[in-house]
Amino acid sequence: MEHILFSVRCQFLTPTFLREQMKNCDVLRKVPACREYLAKIFKDLTLHKRPIVKERNPNTTRMIFVAGGFYRQSLDILEAYNVDDKTWTSLPNLRIPRSGLGAAFLKGVFYAVGGRNNSLGTTYDSDWVDRYNALTEQWRPCAPMSVPRHRVGVAVMDELMYAVGGSAGFDPEIDRWFLVQPMQAKRLGVGVVVVNRLLYAIGGFDGIERLASVECYHPENNEWNFVPSMSCGRSGAGVAAINQYIYVVGGFDGSRQLSLVERYDTENQVWDQVAPIKIARSALSLTSLDGKLYAIGGFDGTNFLTIVEVYNPKTNLWEEGTPLSSGRSGHASAVIYQPSCVASFMDCFEKENSNRETNFDNFPAHDNSTNNSSNESSNRNGEANNNSQGQFQSSYNSAGCRNCKITNQSPENDVNNVEEDLKTHFKRRHKCCLLKFLKSYSQNEKFKKLSDHTLFTSFTLNDLMLYLDKQRDFGEDDMGSCWILQPYLKFQNCSVFILYTIKVGTLILRAKARKGALGHMIIS
């Protein structure tokens, strides 16, 4: 039991979850070594120590979403940057135009928070919160914040989303905001970031001057403390973290836009300067991905910028990246993962008329054209039409995949060909057509007995989960329709299933829990 638990990256679970397991789990009571192991991890988390193990990145394409912004008026644009092919793609528009909003990626969903609608004939600050499901390509409203917030800072900690400039916390499971301790200083245009379960609020404008001060929020005692200040006050700066370092890029000091880049070492509590950005600007967004920083858009005092600069901390150099399709400032960005064919937890419990259910026998047939940002690609409530599916879905009909022209092979074909075709689909990221492709082979005995399961690990199996979950005979005892899961199931006759193949993890366990097959879960 111990060696299985030690293979799970428990350092990335929340302290609340660990506390509940140590208190209520019968299995842990019977194995003191496991309980002691989790107790040590719990202590390190509450002391905000940096985890020794590295967090595993999902084996899916990561993208940068950029939402809203301002160019002569507030914008309703949503764009996605694919870091693999370095291209921007337009996605369904925001439900209302807004600038000065915040954004976050939480539990598989992209959130747009607050902002100001500064359009022709109307100007108001918004308390709206909307979530975007990249699988269904639809926007849905969430519970609004307690007050409207413009130039708000947003970050995620312990599976809660914080809106700073107030401050408030949002629990996506219950769709509710709750107030936490307010900061010691008022801050407009504040930069917000989380490092080692500590929330940092950096700079901003208090109505009188631009601030150099930095506050740190401790969730255990619900209080803010000041930490060392920056070298100069600024608002509208881009803020992001890599490892233990917080980077503050650009901003406005009250008289001019800045190119200054400062870095804060959270472990040694000292600031230093690194290479400045090439174009001084404020109201930009800053995002970290794969150990690099992406400084996106902004305002240079005269122009709204399309420029994207990429910083490599190993070389201390900024390089020019792929520019935005149009200039803007006051937008928000966040890193998301290209979705698998699994609806989010909340989406599973939407109303029946929400059209969330995926019919695997009737995938939408559409061409391979990319999305555009015109009103034709999405209606005003943010729902995508049939021509806006190209970013994340592909068509696989009786003739095969329209994207890569792989034909619908016969199940009697050689297993090696099946495997090669699957690999081709995976490399080209035609993940939705994989489901239909696999369905045609699901009754093939030779395919069931494939010995090389590393292929399926590369899919993370999340792509297959919803299809498997739809099968009527997906039960606790009958594993016939669950052939793809069998190599990863341990202790099949017990009430506890331990899946220590990390990429399988949570969603498969949730699916079986909904079917009543699990009493307890230990989730990687």
C-alpha cells in the first residue's frame, strides 16, 4: 500500500482534501505509514514550502486564451494562442464586451471575471462572471461577484478563484462567491499571482498614487501581510510566476509607461532587475508557460499594441513572438489545456435543455476551416454555431477523418496498423475523431489484447472516458466494456480503487463513482 501511495503526487492536492482523508479514510487508519506520509505533506503545504517533486503537465496541447480588452471601446474578443504551431485562433465572443477584466483557468474551464463595458452609448463596471467550456465552445454565466470590479486581479489557489481588489473567493463546485479578509491598501490595476499557496497582490493605484508595496495573503489565517516593496510604484503591470520567482513587467508609474522588469524571489524575499521588455507599455497581460513569459499587447502611451514578447529566464532575453490579430490593452489571459472529450464537473449537472450531452453517433460534420471573430461565428449569448468548431473538434464519418484523410479501417485489419493509425491521430491532435475511431475497434479481440499500453497512456485516457461512461453496461462487476481501463485498475474487488497512472486519474474515478462503484477514492 505504501509504495503505491508514494507514487501519487499528493503534494499537489489541497490541504483541505488531505485533512479530510486523514480524518475519515478507513484505509489510512489501518496503514500508519501512509497516514504519516500524508501528514508530512500536509505540514509542508501549510508551511508553504515549494514541492520537491515537479508537477506533471497534462499530455495535451496548452494554449493561451486572451479575452476582452480595449481599442477605442471595450472588446468582446476571445482568442487562443497555440504554442506548438505559434498561431492565433478566434473563438466565440464574450457575452458582453469588457476591458479591465480578470481571467483564470480552473477545473478545466476558462473564467472571465468583472471588467468594464465601455461601449458606444454605455459605460458601466461589471460584476459578471462567465465561464467558457472549450469542449462545447459555449459561454455560461456564473454567480456574479458581490460588487462590480474593474481592473480586477484574479488568481487560483487551492481550487478556489480569488478576485483581488476587494477581495473575494469563488468556489466553482457550489457556484458561490464569499468574502475574505480585505487588503490593507486599496489597489486598482493590481497584479495578482500565487506561489506556494500564497497569494500576492502587487502594485496598483490607490486613487492618489501608484503603489510599490506588495501584500501577501495567507489562507490558513485569512490575513494579509506586507512583504518587500518593488523599486518603483506602478499600476497596470503584467505579473506572473516561474518557480519561486514573481516577475513584474512594464506598467504605468503616473507619468509614463515602463519597460522595467523586476523579479521577486519568494524564498529569499529580495527583488532584483532582469532584462527590460523592448516596448514600454502598460495594461498588458503576462502569462507563464513552459518556463517562459509571454507579455501580450498593452498600451505604449500612443498606440494599442499587437506585439507579443517572450522572455527566457535562462538566457535573460526577450524575443518577439507571434503578434495578436489586433491591438488592445486591458485584456486578460490565462493558460488552458486543449480539452479532452470530457465535460467539466459542473457541466455534468446542467439543465437538460443545455445541450451539453455529446452524441458520439452524431458528431457535427463541418469543414476544416478555422474560426473567425465575426458575428457569424457566434451569437450574442456566446454559443458557437456549426462553423466555429474547428479549433478543438474534427470530423470522423464513415469515410474517415476529414482532417488527415485516415480512412475507416476494418476491425479485421492488423493490430499494428490500428496502433499506427491511432498514433497518427494523436500526433495530429484529432482527439474527437479518436473516439469514433476507437469505437469501431472496441469489439475487436486482437485490439483488446494489445500489449503496448503506453499508447493509451499518451492519450491520458480522458479522451476515452466519456465514451466509456456512456456505455450502458459500465458497471462495478461487469468490466467487459471497460477493456481500456483494465491495465490500470488495482484491487478490483475492493471498495477502494487506486489508479497511480497519474494521467488517468480523477475523471475516470468520478465516472465510476457516479455509477455507484466506489465507496472511497484515492486520486492521483
